[in-house]
Amino acid sequence: MKKLILIALVTAGLGLKAQYKEIGFASTAQIGLGYGTFYDSNLLFKWGRENRVQRVRLPRTYVTMNQYNGETYTYLNSGLFYGWEWRKPIAKSIQFVRAAELGSFINYGTNYASFTPSMRFYLGLRYQPNERLAINFELPSTISTGFYKANGVWQDNRFFNAGLFNEQSLMSLTYSLEAKK
């Protein structure tokens, strides 16, 4: 599986030379009167043409340790998402954004492991106040499933989830590594 992911990323990135590139952070948060917290940050890298870019998003990776009844439980959580983003100008510095991603969250721990592959679709707006800085605000729709094992045994209880705008919004701040031409 690791080799397959590595091959896909290398193949997708073969044409990186002389392409438009952005790097930045994305945050997921609830929408209310304000946008919400920025605790759940993701590293984000985009490359391609200005109106169509490939993107790789690495959701926050973290380690959790718990103690319960004298036992210590350790969990590692991470994820990887790869996709495309299409942009269509609607005003001088505003673009309509559509994006699609494939990826998964992976949780691995002392007596538990889960794998949650999903397809994500985003609709949103991109505001670009200058040639290098951009802010995307995207609403997600997802289709996902999950597999997990407990105490070393894969469980029959799988889940399937599909929803329209059923997860937290994605807001990203990116910086272009080269100015528009």
C-alpha cells in the first residue's frame, strides 16, 4: 500500500518543473457567527496551471496516550488526501472553486486500528487579494467507508457514510511560490 501511494505521488508530480505552485495551510472548523477555531490545521500543497491545480493535503497528525485501569493506550492518527481543484473567475479577485479529493484517515493504536477511505467533493470561493496570497473557503460533500480491527481481529462492523455538506468546512490560506505571469 505504501509503495502504491508513493508511486501515485511521484507519477502525479513528474511535471512539477515550471508549473504554478502554492503552499499553505488549511483548517477545518464549524461555521457559526464567526468561522471557528484553527486548531485542526493541515499542510497543503498545490501545483499545476492557475485555473486547474493538483493538490495534496495532509490532515493533522497526532499521537494520543491514555491510561485506563492501569493500562497505557497509545494511538497515532494521520491522513493523506490527493485531488484536483478547478477555478473559474467570477470577479477581479474572486474565483468559483470546485475540487475533488481521494484519500483516507488512518488510526493505529495499542489494540485498535482503522482505515477510512473517502471521496470528497468541494464547492467554494477563492479570494486572491494579490498575486501571491489566496484564501479558499470550501464546503465539503463526502462519501466514505471504514474498516477497523480490535485486539488484532478485523471486525465485520463496517460503515458507509454519504452526505451533502456533512463535514466541517475547509478554509485554506496559500502563498504562491511564483507571481502570476
